[in-house]
Amino acid sequence: MEIPVNPFKHAIARGERQIGLWSHLTGNITTEVISQSGFDWIVLDMEHGPNEIPTIISQLQAMKGGTASPVARPPWNDSVIIKRLLDTGCQTLLIPYVQTRKEAEAAVAATRYPTAGIRGVAGGTRASAYGRRKEYLTRASEEICLLVQVETAEALERIEDIASVDGVDGVFIGPSDLSASMGFIGKRDADEVHEAISGAAKRLASVGKASGILGTSLPEADRFIEYGYVFVAVGSDTGVLARGADELAARFKGR
């Protein structure tokens, strides 16, 4: 039984734009619905969403047959949580709050088996089809995609150094945290913030690493695409639900 190909990893390596959606709702049915909408990737969020390993597994199962590749975001750059997510079968991880090259190297090490890293070895995990993928232990890293988040002004100063770490496939800019660290909390549309965001995409392109970001409105997402970002989330399941419900209620409550 072959190791599954990670289409998201190979697409961003080729510089092909990937359009995604954030998922905070943790429900397998919700994830099943949005995974069939035509998106290229969907974030299963453990940092700012109430996900745990069992809910991640149920969502991975629900996404089978959909168009979107799952991207799991652990709550922290923690080797134990990373190990558990990889064992569930997650092939793409988005690691929050990476500040230095050393922290990026630690994230890579957590995704690699010895002697290349520190990932714990288990032979019968879901990722290995419960032991049926005989080459999983020796070939898993070929399809693992590691994305690290740069989300402070300090980390942005070191973005080329962070991005150049071998094993880092892409760098994700966190606009909300970045704007807060720059003194513009709640004002991610400030000119200074957008100048930094635009510059980050160019700097990442110059070192040959894919750039990613989340837009919270359609105009903002369009703007990020114009900046040259490669993998762009254009909204969230909570946002889609809230806006749709608000519009529907407003339409009929006025009668």
C-alpha cells in the first residue's frame, strides 16, 4: 500500500496558487460539507478552535473524497502534539508563532524520524494504514508538508533565515498577530501593516519558499493575492455561517 501523495505540498512547491478556508467548528459534518466546495486546502485549527485529536481524526475521515487537503494547526510548536497529529495521518502542519531559525529547526525535527529528527516511532498508526504501508517509516517525510507561522515584527525581521531552514515548505503570515505586534491591534488594514505583508511575500519569493496568509474579507483576500501570496485562505467556516445566517435573518425579519 503506497503512501498517499500530498497534492498541497507539491502544488505550493510549483508555485501554484492554492485557495483555502479556515475551519473552527470542529464538526465532521461541517468539514465534510466544506471539503466538497472546491477549496484546495482547509485548516483544522487546534490553536484557536476547540479541536482535539479525536475531532481531528473524525474530520480527516470526513474529508476523504473532497477537493481539499487537510492542514492541521496544533496549538503550539510542541513535538508531542506534532507527533500525535502525524500519527493520525495529517500530512500538512501549520505551526504557530515561530520566532527564530532554531524554532523552525525544532519543528522540522519533530516531523522527522531518527536520525533526521526526533519523531517517535510507532508501526501501527493510522498514518501507516495500521501497519499496512510497509515503507511509511522510511518514506513518510517525502509527503509531509511543514508550514511555519511568522506573526510578529521581530520574526518578520528574520523571515529569510526562518524560511531557509531545510524542511520548511512554506511560511504563513499571521496578519492579526503581526498588526498587534506592530502597535496596530485590531487594525490589520493599517498601511504600515500592509506594507509589511506585501514585503514579506516578496522576501519569501526571493528565497524560493511559498508564502501563505488568511484574508478575513473578500477585498482583503483579493489584495493578498495581488501581493503574490501562494496559499491564501479566503475565509472561515464560522464567518460563512455567521454572514449567511445574518443575511437570511435580515432579509425576512424586516417583513
